[in-house]
Amino acid sequence: MRRAAGVDVGAAGAVADRTLKTWRATGTYATQFLAPVLLAGLTRRQTRFAALALLAAGPLHTWWTTRPAGSLAAFAAGHVAEDVAYGAGVVAGSARSRTLRPLLPIRARRGPRETLWGRTRKDVTHGECLVRDGR
């Protein structure tokens, strides 16, 4: 493994990769379920950068990986609109069913073979924790 400035390059790359994935997942979740809060955050100077970064996370990642034709602004606007509509549908369905279960994220910790002690994401229902505090 190469070392640069006393830091393993492989470790730095892994940290950067995980940071970007966390940013994208947090931004997507916030856009889907907290869109009014993010839009309110755009109106205040103190929170504008954070709100914009969360709103842009999903569209920028998708645009970067797929490189569709057309402008980035139009693509981002459509992507955000789609995420907001999806979140509104989930919230409406949850309210209609009188349950919060669809709104709960699945927490998962990956093992060396992408399984969790013999269980994969497909083995659990939505909202059930795969790992319960190390038990």
C-alpha cells in the first residue's frame, strides 16, 4: 500500500468513499422526507450551504454515474421533484395505513461477505433492524 504524507492512500480512499456514500444517502433521505425543512433552510444564509448540499447529493451522484443528455440543472430539478413525490407518497401511504414502519430506515452493517451473520437485506422486512446493538 502506498503512503502519502504519513497516511495510507488506501485508507484515505476508503474514508472518502464512505463519506460520499453517507452524504448521498443522507441527502436522498432528507430530500424525500424533509423537503419542506430543506427548502426553508435555503432561505436562511446560515443554513443555505448545508441545505443545498443535501438537496444536490442525490442528483449529482446520479448525473455523475449516468451522464444523461441535457443540462445538469434540468436533471437535478427533475431528480429532486421525483424524490419529493416519492417521499410524499410514502408519507401518505403511512398515514393511510396508520403506521410509521415505512418511514424507518433499515440499519445495516456489512460483514466480510456482504451478509449479516447469515442474513442479507432480502431476509428481513422493511424497517426491521438487521443488527441490534451487537446482539
